[in-house]
Amino acid sequence: MARTRIFQSGNSQAVRIPLEFRLKGSEVEIFRRDGELVLREVEDRGLGAAFTLLTELPPEIDHRDDLPPQEREGL
């Protein structure tokens, strides 16, 4: 189990996060659970993230041979 220091930063309390626990994003959720203080990374869910996911899709996700439209009688 790693240990770290708590320090004052302005009017807030801050914690130094060791390198092996470095976070990727710029924002975390914080909450208490059974006497523990939990930090959870927030996923980027904006349009930029959606566009990135779309660009990672293969060119043809579902290739199928569609049948021509059916002819129907007028109503």
C-alpha cells in the first residue's frame, strides 16, 4: 500500500498522487464509501469523444446485400 502527503492549497486540501497512480484526465469524481475516500476518473463524454469513437470504427461495419424495394399497390 502506498502512502502520500496531504497539504494545503489555497482554501482546499490537496493530496500528492504518486506516479504509479497518475490519472489520465483532468477531472475526477470524489465520494466517501464505507469510511474510504474514493477518486474515480471521469470519462470524456463530449462530442469530441464521440467523434473519436466513430473514427475508430472499421469502414464497413455490416455489409449486406439489400434486396430491391418491393412494389406495392397504391392506397
